[in-house]
Amino acid sequence: MSDNQAPQAPKALRGIGNYIDDRFHLAKTAEKNLRKVFPNHWSFMLGEIALYSFIILLLTGVFLTLWFNPSMSHTVYEGSYERLRGVEMSEAYASTLHITFDVRGGLLVRQIHHWAALIFVASLVVHMLRVFFTGAFRKPREINWLIGVAIFSIAIVEGLFGYSLPDDLPSGMGVRIFQGVLLAIPVIGTYLSFFMFGGEFPGEAIIPRLYMLHILLLPGILLALIAAHFIILWYQKHTQYPGPRRTEKQVIGTPMFPGFALKAGGFFFFTFAAITGLSAFVQINPIHLFGPFTPTSITSGLQPDWYMGFLEGSLRLFPDWFDFDIGGYAVVTGVLVPGLGFMGLLFGGLAIYPFLEAWITGDKRAHNIADRPRNVPVRTGLGAAGITFYGVLWLAGSNDILSHTFQISLFATTWIFRIALIVGPILAFIITKRICLGLQRRDRATLEHGYESGTITQLPGGEFIEVHKESSPETVEVLQSAKYQGFRTVPPTVDANGVESPAARGFLGKLRIRLAHWYTKDNVSFEDVVPHSALHGEQRTEEKAGQH
Amino acid sequence: MTDNTNHNDADKSRERVIGTPTSEGATLATAEDAPHRRHEGPYPAEETHVRPEEVQRRGERMASLWFLVAFLAGIGFFVSYFMFPANSDGTPSIADPETAQWANMLLGGTLALALFSIGAGMTVWVRRVLPHYEVSSPYDELPSSEEEKSSFSEFFMRGAQESGILKRPLLRRTLLLAMVPLGLAPVVLLRDMGPLPGDKLKRTIWRDGTYLVVEGTNRRIRAEDLVPGSMISVLPEPDDPEHGLSMNDQAEAVTILIKMDPKDFGPGMSQQQLEWTHDGIVAYSKVCTHVGCPAALYEQTTHRILCPCHQSTFDAANGAAVVFGPAHRPLPQLPIRVDEEGYLVAAGDFSAPVGPTFWDAGVED
């Protein structure tokens, strides 16, 4: 076969290669990096969607800046859009109309920018959930998890500021709510608001300032964080799911060159195509229908971008019962807790979770094999509880729409969501944990007896049995991973002489032991399981020594 | 360090990979299937599942077809671009919203098709022409060896010792001291971002004698213009009718005017609050005391004012007290009276600071 010999590199390519290598000594590094292996699994592309959406945001954002005028000075619109001719508005709003109705492709690029932002945050969230549920945040990847949480929080703020720029009616209302939350901050709130807005609301400074943050500072920080995220990932390599040959020592997958580069390239185009297709056929943020911002008007049924929905919902749900004052000075918990507290809870909780879990379990090992969520029921349950909490807040952000759609009293929806916010996560935790434990039991049964084939056989004695068949070696490998996944049991805290170990003493030590017990107590034991033992009665020696 | 270890690791685990079904086992020609023509690629043959030539050939044709579609769609994109001119001289122009929608669908549709086709072509290329890879690569051992660590530690501490930062504290402390003013400079430099709040949040432009005008017009209002059960949005009459009110003035001064049967006023209204009304007409700030949206919805049978943002609900018949939702303070009331000609005028500023509650909202200056 002709392709059995490595072909000679073309002269031009050799020339370029030598030119670069003469200056940077890169041949070895380049080969090493082009040989980098990416595990084959669909869930690893979620982060890719986020990365590609971000690239699309940068490209389309640059296009929009060519015409957008971030100014709040007043103008009377004289552009092409007839229905608003002669209406007083800000330059920002007028230039957004210009992009929509006077720049060819402007509407499309605006919609691509908006859809890409929605998908950017959505894919961040789903990617983060994948990392959470599979324990991919564990040592040595905690730092990259923290960077991810920072990217998530900045992305939301970046989105809010971008949404505010066109100065249409809903976006101005978003800014007003932002200012209302600032004002509620004790002692410094009014100062923050006056500095941010250059005086009273709305002033003429806020849009130029948000513009600077939106196109320069925040994207710069995001770009740096995304680069750091990527470099760390590259350096530490991906986690991988359990399977044949996949161990803590070696990763199996498609190498960067030529396989993954082409695969990822194709996926970039798919992502771009999906966002462009949405922008072509699904209208988003039609600011020309909303009209310019005035501080005196509002329409009902307004919905923020989806990632702000949970804040909107928390502001609606949280009652004023806990507002108090200190010597006449107001502490507006009804705004502070839902406006800032829940956000702090979300991002703070995400940020400390890897460290909290490592502290509870005392697990100091490095992990490259991702956990199957069922094998870590408490973590999976906590994740489900978190999703439920977030989901209830998010739904509550559209309680007026729900109330209208389902003909329920508005105040009743508020109460339903208030109760669901407390009960929902608890139920989600219990149910999810039970499901995980059930799946663990089934895994154990499958491992021991093979899978149910659906074939019923009559034994000579007249008894009917269902024939169990032997699972594939791959399945056995995956099921066996339960033996080492997550954190199975609490190590003894008392040594052979009955002396309590130092780590188990004191309040924190005792708390830790109790939490570790709670974390592991219900796990199904896989210790003594021999694959298909009941089926064949033969002892298999699995060479899993390399794994732990 | 990872360059050559690939091969060794692969050798060790070779017996495990052969015969292991892959997701596409049926279409793959593994090294085992065709031992007579061992594949020579960049990666070990056992880790590279080469597709049969027939599959590759079909893949090539399919991918090229997609690339051709992408090319045509790309041409279509330019056609749609020039089909719809930007200004209204030509027809059809994107200045017309409906045409803009069509232009958007054609531009976006062709672009999406072009992008999708490139993605599809590349994916077919990967899945039909390229081998399926199960290449192994070792994870790096993360902690350095004890020798490396102690060597580094020793080197670093010797360097630190030599620099003097350890044994010359004066040097260390004065450098830190020198940094303090520079560190504060950026904070100080931001001082001019805005004025100090002072009492600006506590007063509005309403004065005794300011005429109430209907928002959006500059028409003064007579008490008898209002029908019972009605609610309108009003602003103070601007000093300069040419330019109207600034956004800031509108944002703080916007007021709702509600007319109801005077007998409907409940016990929540103090004697003074009743004196601030005129013949069943009561005026409240339109700015919600929660986070500042316009509380614009009014239900006349229950006299309830609802803010559509977070659904704070106020009772207009009882001093706009909060009856539901997250707001804590009632909407401030604007005292009103009629002048000699029967026009509604303010009798002073609002009874309390307007808008979202802030730290010193309840404190008199």
C-alpha cells in the first residue's frame, strides 16, 4: 500500500517548519501536543459548545460595535423604521434600530449575538453539571473548577450588561432593577448607585459605562479565564469514563492530530450553524417592537433573558417579613437576600463544594476516572437538590405568565413556589439518592448474575426461570468501577489499641466523621462481588491492579 | 516525557484491546482482521481501527457533496445580501419590517446551511475516512519527586536568603509601606464617577403649587376631568415646555392619580393623608418601593395597585400600604389640592422618599 510509507513533507511546509523551529525549538513540543488524546464521549462536547459560542460572540460583537452608539443623549429618530419616526429616544436605541433596518445583515448578526449569548450560558451550565455529577472537579482539577465558576458568574453579568445596552423598554427596566438592588446594600448602597450611574437614575452615564464593561473589561477577563481553563485542561488532560484499558494512569481516545482537530472543527461549524439557524427563523429581542426606554412606563409579562430568570424569580418570591432597621436605618432583606444572597449562595456553594467534599471524605487522592453519578448518591442528590432550587426560582420568574396560562391566582402561584422552594430540593435529594442506590443494587445484581435476557426456559423439574446472560467485558468493566468510585466507606477512627485518631477529635473532627458517615452509609457494597459468580461459579481474577 | 511511552503502554495492554467490540465494531477492519496488511499510521496499529477502503471511498464522496452544498449555500448568502438593498430607494428594502424578516430568513438560512454543510462534511470525513482511534496516552504523574521538591525548596530559600528579604526586615516593611498609597490610588481616582447622594434621593421636583399634567401631554387636569374608578399617570408641569422634563426628573416624579368614592377610603388613611386627597382623588408615587419598577397596574374594584415586575401590591384606599409581595414601604403619597381655577396642583413634595428603599430612607436630615 502506498500509504504505508510516511510521505515526505512538501517543500513549502518544511520551509515554514524549519523557519519556526530555528527560532523556537518546537518540533518535540509540537509533536507531543498534536498527540494529545481526547476521550471519546458525547458529554465532553458540552464545554466545546460554550467555547465555540464565545468565539461567535466575539466575532459578532465586533461587527455590532461598528454601528452601535453607546450614548444616552437624546435624539429624534429619523431613520428607516417608519413606526418610530419622530419619536424621542436615546442614541443607543436609535443606533440599534439603524443596525436592524439600515445595515444589511445587521438584524441577523444582532440575533446571532443574542442567541449565542443564551447558548453560551446554557452550555456553561450543562457542562458544569456534567463536571459536578461525574466528580471531575476532584483533585487535581479543583483550580479549574474554580475558574469555571468564575467564568459562569462573569458570563451572567456580561449578559445582563449586554441586554441593557440597546436602551429599549425591557432593558431599561433591567437596569432599574439592578439599581434598586444596589440601593438596598447597607451603608454604601446609595454611594455605589450614585458612582455607578453618575448621579440619580437613569442619568446619562450608565450605558457608556456598561458598554465599556461589556465590550472591553468583562470579555477581556473572560478571555483570560477561558484561556487559563483551557491550558490547565490541556496540561492535566481530560477525565475519562470507566472502561476497558482506561485507568488512572492512562487516557484512551482520539488524538488531536488528525482525528480530534477535524472532529472539533466540524463541531464548531455545527454549533455556529445551529445558532445561525435559530437567528434566521426564531426572533429574539425585537427591540423595535418594545419601544425606547422611559422611566414612567412598563408593560406586563416582560421576561428577562433565561439566565436572569432565577434572580427575577427570587425577587418575586422572597417576602418582606425579615426587613428590619437599626436605629432608623433600613436593612432591606427583602431585596438583599434574593438579589444578592441567592446569587452568593449559588456561586459560593459551587466554589466551595470540591473542598467541602474532600474535607468530609478525607479523600486526598488524584482522580482521572470520572464517577458514575449513581456511585456517589449523596453528591448526586445534592446536585439534584441544587437544580430543583434553581429551577423553582427560575419558574417563579415567570409566575405571571404561568398564572395567566393556567388561570391560577397570581398570589397563589407565589405561595406554591415559596413552598416548592423549600420542599422541592429536599424531595429531589431523597428521590435522587434512592434512585442512585437502586441503580447500585441493580449494577451489583447484573455483575453477579449477568443481565436478564428476556428468555424464559422450563427446567426439567417443571420450574420456569429467566435465563441470565453474561454481560460484555466492557459492561463488567464499567460496573466494577463501583468498587473504587466515589468514597465508599468511612475509615475506622479508632486504632488497634482503641485510641481515637487525632483527626476524629474535637468538634470539627466529630462533625466530619458524622458527615462522612452520612455521605457513605447507604452505599451498596461491591467489595466481595465476583462478576457472574452465580452464572459460572468460576473465579475471575480481574487485573485491575493498575487502577488503584 | 509522553512522546514515546505511548507505544510501550499499548504493548502491555494489547491483549485487552483485540476483540474488544467498539461502538462501530461491524464496520471496522482492525489490525487483527487484516494481519497481512498492517496499517502504518502515526499511532500504533492496535489503537487505530482503519475503515475498509470501500467505506472510505463512499465517505469521500459524501463529504465532498456536503462541501459542494456549502459552497452553493455560500453563494446563496451573497445573492440574498444583494437582493435586499439597505435604503428605501430600492424595493424591496430592509427598512420595511416584513422585508427585513424575509431578508433575515434568507441570509440566515443560507449562512446556516453553509455552516451546517461544512460541519457535516467534516464529520463524515472523520467518521468514514479517518480511522476510529483508541489511542492511549499516560496521565502525567502530578506531584514532583521528593528530590525535585527539596532541591527546589533549597534553591528558593537560598535565593531568598541572598536577596536579604528574610534578614533585612526594614527593607521588606518599607517596601510594603510604599505600596499602600499606590494601591489606594485607583480607588481614589474613581471618586469623580458620580456626586455624593446627599439628600437627593429624598426629594423630588414636586413643590407646593406645581401643576399636575397628564404624562405624555402637557395638559393640566381639573378635578372633574377624572371619572371614578380611573387611574392616570401624571408628571409635574415642566418649567420649560419646549424641552420638557429630563429623564431623571421623570424617573423620580412620576405619579399615579386615582379617583375613587371618598367613602371607600379605609382606616389605613390617617387624617393627614385624607387631607392630602381632593374629592376622592389620591396621588401616589408610581415608582415601586421594592426595586423601582413603575407600579402601573390598577384594579378599580379592590383599589389595588400592582407592580408587574415583582408583583408588590399596594392598597390605594389605605395609604398604598403593602398587601402582598416583596415591597416593604407603602408608595409615598403626594399631597394635592386644587387652585383657584380648579386645576389640580401639588401641595408639597412626597410624604416619604420615592423609589427603592435605601439605607437612610427613613432618617430625617
